[in-house]
Amino acid sequence: MTGPGPVPIDYSQPSQARFHDALLGGVDHYEADRAMMRRVLEVAPEAPVVVRELQQWMLRAVRFLAERCGVEQFADLGAGLPTEPTIHQVVQQFHPRAQVVYVDNDPLVLAHGRARMANYDSTHFLGCDFTDPKETLGELAVHLDLEQPVGLVVCALLHHLDDLGQAKKVLHGYVDALAPGSYVLLTHVHDAGDGSEADRVTKEVLKLYQGTPLSAVARCREQIASLLDGLEILDPGLVHAHEWWPDGPRILPVHNLHRMMLCAVARKP
């Protein structure tokens, strides 16, 4: 997800989008993605369940913003391969003319996304580099009214930036340009640092990612919260996905990797 515009496909390396597709039982991936999946499943056989849980959290949060907060514009950075239900399908249940823009510079994602969105006037797929907010915002402004609130989806993205300062700069490059009343949906790999089984499994998975395009850095709760400095974090706060329910937590089997990520919805005052 780096570099200006779409990047060439490297069939020898897994990509985040194709790896997730493999975990979810899709067909849009290559042997490098399947090989990584097999290695991860040896360490964390619950990985596919957790990927689905994170996808469901994102859609739950998007639904909350569309239904209860009246947000009618969304931008999904690092969108990945389209999976149903999609963000625009959820949002347009409440706002049929809502504008949704997906951003990803993986060429396979772009090909599939643009084919899927070809018949939607209010849904678009951009091949921008998310680490360049100025360029990306210029493209987003073609489809979104940035003087009105936007729901900015930043899921499983900023932990791919090793430097915390850069991650903050990138995120706030977007936030500073958005209207008051906009929201950020954030998920990030969590370094619990407590020596628990969940912490051990998270570190084992991240070790497998090292040296590949999936490489990610786990951060402690305070560091992740600092990404949202200046924003109002909505209840129930910065929590694990299975704990983020506006009407209270649900009861479900919790696996080690359920604690791998922290999630939050934050509002720009």
C-alpha cells in the first residue's frame, strides 16, 4: 500500500488484501498468500474467525454512524478486496444517495473493486497511496463534500507504518482536512505486554509477517490512543472488537486473536 498510484503485483509475496481473502475462503489470492495463511493457522487456527469479527465490527461501526449520527459520506482507506456486505450496502440502507469512496493501490483490489462499483453512481474506487493525504484528499474531494462530515475508515492500516510519528502525521493529514462532526474508525494491532497467551500468539503472528508486505508493528494502548489525539473517542472507548457495541457488549466465544486488535470510533469536535 505504498508508492504513487497502483503498485505492480508481486506474485512471490503475500498482500494484505489477498491474504485476508484466503483466510475468508475467497478465490482472489495466490500461492504466496495461501502459504502465509497455512503458517498463520499453525500458530492461530482461530484467525479466520477473528478476521470476520473485525469485518463485522467495521460494518457495525459504519451502521452506527449512518443510522444514529446521520453520516452520509464515507472514505475507506486501504479498503482491500470487496466482501459482502460492503460499506456502501450498509450505509445506503439509511441514506440511498450516500457517497462511499474506497481507496487502495493494490492492482488486484482496484480491478475487482472498480468492476464491482461500475454500476453505482455514488460509489467509487481510487488507486491512491494512503500515506500521501494531500494527493488522496484531492481525489476524494471529487466525490465527497469535505465541508460536510465524513466517516473515515482506517482499519488494520496504520500498524503497517513502523514510525509512530509518521502514523500520526498521516492520520491527521486527513483529520485536519475534514469538517467538524467527522468520524474516524480505527483498528490497530495491540501490544498488551502482559505475557498472556493472547499476547504470545499476537507476537508469534507478527513474527511470521516480518520481511513481507504484511509486516506490522504492535503498539500499546497509550500509543494507539495517541493516534486519536484531539478527537473525542466515543463509548465504549478503545476496546477489542467484541467489546464495541453501542448498546452494551455481546457474549461470544473469545479466542486469543480477538485480543490482537483494539478498535475505536472517534469524533472531530
